[in-house]
Amino acid sequence: QGVSDQDVRIAGYARERGRACIILLNKWDLVEKDATTAKQHVNGVRERLKFLSFAPVWTISALTGQRTLKIFDSVKTVYEQYTMRVSTGRLNRIFETIIGRHEPAMYRGRRIKFYYSTQTSVAPPTFVCFVNDPEGIHFSYERYMVNQLREALGLDKTPLRLIFRKRDKKG
């Protein structure tokens, strides 16, 4: 049947709330298959649910039990990533490398400065970066940072939040 509009709506709620998820394509035993069928179906789901690019996708059959045991391993991996903690020191070294590879654009004639970053919560992993001008960070640079952070920390199966805050002046 594919991904319905209601599926997209429910998946959107999960994304808005920062929930980890696994996408299961059930009734796989009823699908006529060839060498590329699974790939085509998974790609179709990925296309409709682009905003859940981090979510693992499994083809299963509840009736026959096909691949149902793999779900538990996947749940464990997703949960470990969803609740992962990163030390402030390690996080700042990672961000230093990320920014060193590609600096943010100028904003109002000034370079955006990153002072430090810290993880403020888990479920989902949430990171706050203290900068001189949070409004100057373009969405494409934020996406670049999230993708680099995912790669550096191995957080490919969980949503991430990246928040930019203005550093308070020391009085």
C-alpha cells in the first residue's frame, strides 16, 4: 500500500517531538519480490518521510516472523544513540574540527564566533552552542553542523537538536 497521508502526519508528530523511531514495512510476505523490490520500497518510504532520514527502515512479516527478531537489536541501537551523553570537552573538540573544516558565513560584516558547546539533555541528544550572533547562522550551516556531528558521534539513528544561544556578557 505504501506510505499514507496519515502515516506522514503521525511521523511528523514524532519528528516535531524529537522522538526516535523505527519504520517497519509489515506484510512483506504478501509482496511480489525480485532483486530490487525491497530497495524500491525502502527508497519510496525514505522519499515520503525525508524528515525521518535517521530512522532505520525494516521490511518484516508479523505473520511469518520474517526479520521480526532484528527489530529488538534495532530498538537497542536506537535507544543507545537516543540517550547518549557526550562530555563537554569532547564535544568542543568535535565542534572545533567541524568549524575548522568549514567556517560559517559572515553576518552583518562580522564572523560568527563559537565560544563553546555543551550537551543539555538526552532523548533526543540536545546540544547548545554559545555564539556571538545566533541569528546569523544560516539553516544550511546548521544542517552541515548536524550532519558532521552525526558522523563524528555515530548518531545516525536518532534525531538531534542543535540550539544556538547568544553568550551572556561577563559583567
